[in-house]
Amino acid sequence: MAQTESESLIACDFLAKKSFKGLRFYHVLFESCQTPVVLLSPNGKIICINTPAYEFLSLAESAIDLYFHELLSADSMETFTNFLNTVEASIVDQVVYQNHVFELQGGGFFTLNSQLLKPESSGDPYCLVYLNRIPEEPTTIHSLYLANALIDQVADGILVMDAQGRIIKSNKAFTETTGYEQREVLNQRPALFRSGVHDEDFYLNMWKSLDDCGSWRGEIWNRRKDGTIYPGWLQASKVVDKLSGKPFYVCVLADMSERKADEKRLDRLAYYDSLTGLANRMLLDSFVENSILETQKNASGKIALLFIDLDKFKTVNDHFGHSEGDWILGEVSKRISFYTKTSDLACRFGGDEFVMVMTKITRDRSVVEAAENLIRRLSKPYVRGKHIHRLTASIGIAFYPEHGGSVEELLRRADSAMCRAKTQGRNSYQFFEERDEQELIEMNKVAHLIWQAIEMPKNHIEMHYQPIFHKDSFDSPVEYEALIRLKNEEGELVYPQHFIEYSEQNGLISQLGFALFEKVCDDLVAKKLDNNIKVAINLSPVQLDNPKLVEKLSAIAHQKSVPISRFNFEVTETAIMHNLSSTIAVLEQLRKKGCHILLDDFGTGYASLAILKSLPVDIVKIDRAFVNDIETSSETQEMVKAMIGMSKAMNLKVLIEGVETEAQKRWLENKEVDLFQGYLLGRPAQFI
């Protein structure tokens, strides 16, 4: 139904009273316009309507004072209400395109453009709405609905902007990502989402690429509605509408927050130690390399590497388990981190080894202070429940550029200085010296030789046997002590003082001990000694901690067809006191197998008489230190007499080692000594 003349006069009278800027003639804007046009109040009431709009809306009566949303279907009412809420944010006189498809109650579909109009005199603005009729072919309407539905179903956020860069459409994913509803961003510019991470040139180059090349893609950091900043991957394209020739900008934004978090977790795994949270070897290498480049470029002082190794940490794992050991490593990392500046780096190098890197050093004293602080802090007790652990650390220090120009050189030389700190009593620090490197090379050779001995005992273990004689017969031995020597690739012999301690500290002594025992069994089979002659084997404290020691020794002896009872075993006072309960259990198992137990170095340890009395020991071996001056020192003579007397009081046999002169032998023969051993009677040698 066409607009009546009276209604047209009402509308004209209204406009005449309102003096709108840009509205010069009513018949130009309304009656002559072929597009349906409706003037709405801020709350959506129809103020003025032209004839094409009457016809399109199929109005049968006056539309003045009706609310426009009353003409729409139920689904379109909410969308239109949201549209009205965004109108006031529009710029006056600018036409804003809305790509929503609206449906009338009586059928018919349209999209709309809106224009905010404000009277020159004070008053609320009005909204001029242009209705764009959609042909009622099913395919056209279906395509428009489908296009909108597809945009809302896309998992990534989508923004559509007009030629001026104003937002005219967003989808649900964009709302989920940013927190902004569509009504909050309509007619806004994307500057609303700027995070402050990028500078102005970044955005200028982006728009230039869009205009010149038609597209831009890359990583961008935006700000959500709640103020949080997040990373996204933006793909923006410039699209020209074929019908109108107008350009639009379509942006597809993928939220990369989870991906970045995954990358961060992977970086954490790649560059940080999972147990302690400190940097790992890979990050250490990178950090030192970059620090060297920085020092070369800016002459920013020296670099120091502090190589930190916990002293005798293995005993914690052996006695309390790896869980306890891991806890201590975590505590150690915290103590090291406490003294690590933000410009420096703390690293877990591996096992119980750590590295601290100090940069921009202008005075060596600062490194000394750091090392002293670490030594002091790391030696404080580690308390966990009922357990109190007391550990110390040895530290080696190397400087760039004095001690090396690469990560590998600096680490190797700091490590060699740390080894010297250990050999000089531990719980100290040492600076690298040229001699350290040679010692480290020798130590590496020893480690290599130990492994060769473990893997190929026949080629690299040579056993020497020193005879032991009974007091009643010095013509033939009743026992031999097996003494190990390692043989290197040149055929040279390496003696125990050069490899036993290293084997114990690096967890190799048990394997080496079994290889030694295997070689002794082979020698016994080859020599065909009298079955009454036994061979004494030395056991280290670490071997005694192995609960399967007796089982393994028995298996080797059985495999070689040698009775385990052919062997006696020597332990020191110190070894027994190392872990008294477990050691006693092992020794009792060996005695049940028919083996005798010798207490070596008697008089040099710290076991009490009460403990000695309870030990499963058969023979006491008095140390050679008491024999050296027995001919001339009355004090030594009295001490030896006392030790012999105590041993006899406990029903133990007495073996004296280190007998090197006839005078020593004669004196001892009159003192209830049962067994004799020393160079006078026989030097260690291979079985012939």
C-alpha cells in the first residue's frame, strides 16, 4: 500500500521541524528514492517512511509510530535490536553496510545500510535505514543464509571491513577469541585490538601490503577485551565487490595461544633440565657462545665457568635410593640459583655436576666470592624428614679468554681444575692451571683402561699374588693375597693407587671387582694349586653395599669350576664402618660359604672394641705402619703387643704384613703371630 498524502504531510512536517543537516528536500530523499528508506528514532520507532518502503513492507495502514522490529520475523527481531545498539557508535552521516539477512513477518528478505543523522539543534540522533531487497529466488536467499552460517561456523575468527577500514561483520569464533560481541565492534576500526607489542610501522606496512599486493599474512599480537595480550596468525585479503566495485577487507585470525604454550613447553624440555629446572647442556652451550660473541663485540669483561661437582654424592643414592638423591639435586639447584645473577646462567651438566656461568666480570675477586659462597652454602645440611645429609662440593674455574676460546675448551679446563680440587681434599675450589689438562688426559686414559679391564679381563687384568706363610713353616705358603694390576695397550702395568679411587668414585668398582675375581679363578684353574691353599681377595666399601655380591661371586666361581670356599676376603675397618649392618650381613654369608674374613689395616681405623668383638672376622691383619720401626721403637713394640693381645682375647688369628727384615721377623715370631707376609718372604708376582 502506498503512503497516503496525509501521512506524507506528517512526515514532511516532522522533518521541517527537525532541521537535519544534509536533508534538503523531503521529496528528494523519500519520494524520489527508488530504494525503500525508513527514518527511525533511537529506540527503533518509525518516524518517516517513503513509498517504496511502504510497498516493500506491504503495510496496510499507517506505519508512523510503529516499531520497525514489529515488522520482522522472530529470528530477525533480536538481530535488529543488536543493530540498534550499535548505531550510536556510528559516525554521523556515514553510511554503514550491515550484511545480516533480515526476514519480514509476511515474507521477504533484505539487508540494510544505515546512516546516523543528527539535528543541527540539540537532540537525539536519528537513523536513516536503506532496505536492500533480496530477490525471492530460493537460491539467492539460501546462498546469503549459507554464507552467514559458514562464517559463523569457521573455527577461526573472521572480521570484514569496508573500504574505510570500519568493521561491518564478525563471527562467533572472533567473539570467543577476543571477548568482543559483534555489536561492540561494528563500525570500529581494528586499532581497537592493538596490544602495544608492535610499532606503528608494523601496521603501516600491513595496510600497504593489503593495498598494493592484495594480501598480508603473519604473526600478530592483539589485545582481548579483558586486556590480556595473545598471539595470533592473521591472514588478511582485499576483496572487490564485482557489483558495486567497492573494496572490502577480510581478515581470518587464528588464536595461537595454545600453540605458543606448546612451543614454550617444548623449548622447556629442549633447553631445561626436567628434574631441577636449571638450564641443560644445550642451553649452556648456546649461552656461552653468545656471551663470547657479546664480549668480543663490546669488550664487556671476562667470562667465568664454575664447574661444580658434589663430593661422594653416589653414597646417597646407594644408601637412601634415587628418590632421596633427586630431592637433594633439587635442593642443590636452588642453592646454586640463589647466587646466580639474572645476567648469568646456572646449569645442570649431568648427574651431580653443575655449571655456573658468570659474565661481564671486571674483577676476579667477584668469582672468588661466588665460589666461596657456593662452597659454604652447598656444605650446609640437607634435611628431609628424619634424614640429615651432609655433602660438600668441589669447584673448578676457567676464564674466557685466558683459558680457552670455545665452550668445549672452557668446560674441559674447568672440569680439570675441579678434579684437582677433589684430589686436594675436596670441599674447595681451584682455578685452572696448565698442569690440570695433562692430569685430566691421564685420568681419561685411566677411565678407558678400567673399561677395557671390565670388558676384556684376560687382556687387561694381570693378577699378582703375594705369599702368606704360617709361623710353623716358611718354606711353602698357606695362602696368597691377590693384588690387581691393569695392563695398558703398550703392555705397561698400572698399579691400584692410580685407578681404585677413580673406580669407586665413578661407580665402576663393582664391575671391576667381578672382572678381577673372574681372572683369579682362571689363574687358579691354570696354576692347579693345592686345594688347601687359599687366595685372599680385597673387597672395597662400595662392593660391600651390593646385596647380590655373594650371589654373583658364587656364580662366577661355579662357572669356572672353582669352589667359593677356596677364597678368603679382606675388608678394612673403614669399609666395615661405612655401612655396618649391611656389611656384617655380607660377611656372614661369605663365612657360611666356607670363606675366612680378614680385617685389614687393623689399628688404623676407628672401630670401637665393642664393635670389633661383634664382627664376623677370623683373622686380624696388623698394618705395615706398625712394623716399619718395630726394631727400634719401644712404643711401637708395646702397641703391637697390645693389638696381638686384644686379637687373641677375641679368639682371632693374627697376620702381620710388611715384614721386610730378619730382625722384624725374629721379634714377631716370639709374639704369638700366626701368619706372616712381606717382601722378606716373597714379593707379589704372577703364578708361574
